[in-house]
Amino acid sequence: MNFKIFFFTLLFIASSIYASDDIQLIKKENSDSNTTLLVIGGIHGNEPGGYFAASILATHYNIKSKNLWIIPNLNKYSIMANRRGIHGDMNRKFAGIKKGDKDKKIVDEVKKIILSKNVSLVLNLHDGHGFYRRDNQGTIFNPTAWGQTCVIDQCNLKEEQEFGNLNNIASTVKSNINTKLIQKHHSFNVKNTKTKLGNRAMQHSLTYFAIRNNKPAFAIETSKNLSSLSQKIYYQLIAIEEYMKIMDISFTRNFSLNTKSINKIIKEYGFLSINSNFNLDLDNIKKSLRFVPIKLAGNRFSFSNPLGGIKKVKGRYLVYIGNKKITTLKPQYFKLSNNCQNKFDVIADGNKISVDKASSFFVNDDFKIVKSKNYRVNIIGYQGKKHSDESNIKIKRSDLQKRFSLDNSDKAYRIEFYNKNDFCFMSTVNFK
């Protein structure tokens, strides 16, 4: 693999991001306390309720006191593949893992994060089959189901351990969730796996690794049988908020917690920046873009959405938000120029404005890029007379071929800037 994926998240000012090649850790911290909740989403790539909830937690919540750490997409390549684990079940590798296992770096790194002295409680987010019931009520509602549960490995940790009464905490969370159900049969229960007493599978899990190291840990399992992704995310966020309340973590969010608001948020894909010299608005982007100017190797892909990812397949770059493929980029390789301006001038609807490189500007009727000796301009889709430099040409929307637009509304078009034959940056003109 000859490229790297970099993640950039638009967060509150108090947040920070630790991003290795393997793990993205978002920290929302305050100086008032060392109490920290660690939320982990995406250990299983085919359980989107968990990782979309973690992403919304990272981007739409403001932590007013104490601390929240979030790993939104622990198993990011399995998420893009929409598979439980492309290298096997990652949640069965925490008691021991082979040296050559492709998940080893991630597992070792998340172990270190869990064991950090700052981490006070761990939540691992899942979607599980069916609806857990203590009595057998059929194939969906039964004791073997995992959905709609607060999962614990045992009832208690050491007496002196803060948040160590796992059963009492999970029972409180369960009861409070059940006052906010969308439908009655969505009710939550506490599921105690009694891991130490012989549940060999769970003895290899992330939560039990935390428990063995005297770290309070819980799993939240929403049901895969819920009717929509937004319902799964709703219950995940309700549960997380209840755990934050127990930990006295004060927070605000910038949306109403209901499925309508959540459904809107998960369709907001945000922006992709490539090599810091052009940005793509992913919200209404076409399914495929051709001749995307990038380097032959070493490209940097940065997303405003924590679930953004790139997969290179047969020379093309597939762009994902979580398990959703948003667009395909067909590259055209260029050398990047080291001699580019940071701004350019444009006449937009008769008014001269200065625009930052790699940004967007809006027009009603027409625009003209002001000629500069430092670059030549290529306006993608312009169907007028051929020019080696398309500066100083008044362009209307009707002058642009719709098939070259960036968006499905045919309103956004690329303007590329070059220094001789080396690529500088791309900006976007948006017609209102």
C-alpha cells in the first residue's frame, strides 16, 4: 500500500486528536478532573450503530466538565468492507494475539490506551442479534440474543475501585434507557456474561481485558433487528449519556436527540482534503470523478468526518464514510509545485474578491479569474475556445458542461491552478 490515510476532525476548540497509522483517538478534555470516559466504536465493522454513534459523539457533543476520549472507528478497514473483521474477530484477540496477526498493532495500541491512568471507565459499542430476554420467547427474543443490552463480565470489581459496582451501574443505565423507548419491545436488560466462570470466548474480549486490569468496562449492544440505523444510534447515544451522567461528566449537544435529527446528521458527510491543496464537499458529490490531480505516491487524505476513509482499488481511490462508499476518484498524476500563491483574485458577478487557495466561492451569474504571472488556470468543463490559460475569461454556468460538475446538482465546478506543468491547487466555483 503506497499511500497513507490521515484523519482530520472538525471538533470543539477544547478537543485534540491523536492519530497514528492505526488508531484515531479524539480527546475532549477539561482541567477540572482526571475522570475520563473512553468510548470505542467499530471493533466490528458490520455494526454501524456503534461507530456512527461514536462519530456523532465526537463531532456534535461539547464536554463541559471532566473528560471524554473517543475511538470512533477502531477497525476501520473492516468498517469500509462492512465485515465483522477482515482479519478475524478483533474482539477475540485481547487475551493473546499472534505476532504475525494483522490486527496486532491496533490491539496492542488500544490496550495501552485502556490502561492509561486517566481512563476511568470503558464503553465498547456494538450491534447485536435479536432482543435479549431472560426467558425464551422465540428466535428473536431469547437469552442467547445480545441486542438491547448493557453487558457486564461480572458484578463487581475491587471495592475501592470507583465505578466498580458494574451490575448496579448497568442496571441504572438500563432503567433510564427504558423510560425513553421508541417502542415498548425495544426495552433494555443487563446481560452478565460471567466471563471468569468459563465463558472462554468473552475471556478474549476487550472489556474483559479492561476488567482483568481493574478498569470498569461495559458493552452497549443495540439490536441489529431495529428497523433503522438511526434507531440504533439513538439508543447508543442515550446509553452513553446515561454513563456520562453517572460519571458526572457535564455535556451539551447541538441537536435534539431523536431519530429524525440523527438521520439528518448521518447524511452529512463533510469534506475531504487531499494534500491540503484541494477540498471536496462530499454531501452531494457525484458517484465518480475523473482526472483528479494527485501525486503518484504519498498522498494525504484528510476528512472532516471521523469515519472518513480511503481504499485504493485497481488504481482508483474509493471514498468512504463508515461503511458507505461516497464516490470514486480516478486519478491523474502530477508533480506538486513548490512555488504557488496562497490566494488568487476573481471577478465574481462584477466584484473583485480575493480567495484563499483550495477554497470555494459563490456566484449568481458569472466569474473571471484574474490573470497572474505565477500560474495558469484550467477551468474543468469550460467548452469555449481552447486556451492554454483560461484566466481573464468571463465564464457563465451555461459555458460549463454539466458532466464535469462535482455535484449532482451541476452547480459546483473545478478550477485548477498550475505553475507551468506542476499542479498547485484546485478551488471550486459554486453557482447559486
